[in-house]
Amino acid sequence: MPTKLLENRADIELLVNTFYDHVRADPRIGYMFDHLKGKHWQAHLEKMYRFWESNIFDLESYQGNPMLAHIKLHNRQPMSEEMFAVWLTHWQDTVHQLFHGEKAEKALFRAATIKDLMQQRVLTDELPMFMKRIRPTKG
């Protein structure tokens, strides 16, 4: 399949939908999304479209705190370094499968940066004080 430039919201939707098709089929991380069904899944996708549209096209269409969301998810369903690596590999593979050009490179760079930051903050205690109140105490 020939690749194309990553140019607009329709491309973001194709990227996110294709990415999640791969992620949800992966037994290593797909189950993390099982709690999102029906309208909740569609709401999640809409949020992800806005998130990546904001990150790739420098728009302000996304409002939210993805770090907080992932900390809460980790509290319910613990994540690991391997899971973050699998997530990034699926993202990279999907971008390369569909797109080329500057915005595709930006999508790859942003995802790698997000993965590193999320992994560091979610899997360790390196959190700002307001987020530490969210994490259950150990022991």
C-alpha cells in the first residue's frame, strides 16, 4: 500500500482507527481497552482524534490530562515497560504503513516522547504532588 502525506483530520482518524485495530488485537495490551464498549469506545476515539490532531497539527482541539488518565488506568490495571514498548511499536508501524513526510515524522517523534514520559511517570513515583494523591499508597 503506498503511503501518503498526513494532512488533515480524516488522516488522523485513519491513523488512530488503524492503530487501535492493531492494539486491540494484540493480546499483550488489547485487554486494556476492554472496559471501553459502545458509546464509551466512540468517545475514546473522538478524544484520541483531538489529542493527535492537537499534537501533530499544533491545534488546540484537545482538552484533558492524559497523564492523569493513565495513572488512574494503571491503578485499575497495572501497566509495564513492555506494554509501553508494544504501544509505541504499534504506533510506529501504523504511521509507516500509512504515511510519510514531515507530519508523519512529527507523529513518530511525539509518540516516542509521550511513551517515555508516560512510562517514567506512571510506573514510578516521579509525580507532581497533586498527582501523588491519586496513586494508592503502597503497602
